[in-house]
Amino acid sequence: MSEYQTPKDRAYTDKLINAAPKEAAAFLNLKYTAERSDGVIPVKYRELMSVAVALTTQCAYCIEAHIKNAVQAGATREEIAETVFIAAALRAGGAVGNGLMAMRLFEKASTKNS
């Protein structure tokens, strides 16, 4: 296979939705909830949070959509750049946090094997 993910895949959106309509409706409602404009959190901040999550989940389609939405909501290049590095720092921090658990599990496993 020469390419795994491509914008051409969007042509399958209707097929995916129609193959699991109840699940798709639930997902789309959740997506609407995240992107709504009548919440307490302003749209620009919702979109910057969405960009950060999209970066950490590595969803190219989400990154593209939420960058576009963030720009439309007034986000600046500098805000996007800070969002990138905040997401990177938290992603790295997650590895350290899981590393603490790994150390505990190691200690537990080592004690049992002694």
C-alpha cells in the first residue's frame, strides 16, 4: 500500500456513518458538544483545547479541522505555537507519570521474584 491516510479517505464518510448510524449519531452529538458556541468556554479556547488533544491523539483530520476552526475563532500563530508546545509538554509529562507507575510495578514484580 503506497499511502495509509489521505484526504481522499473522506469519500468514505457516508459509508462509515451509514454502516453504524446509532454510533455515528452519538459521536456527532459529542463532536457538536465539544464545538458548540453557546458554552461558558469561548469558542477560541475550545478550539485551542481541541488542537492540543488532536496533536496528542495524532489525528490528522482533527488537527486540520480544529486549526481551521481556531483561526476562524481568532486564534493567532503564536497561540497555535504555544498550544503545540503545551500539548507536547503534557504528552511527555504523561510518559513520566506512567513511568512512576512502571517503577512501582517493577518494584512489585521484583519483590515477588526474590
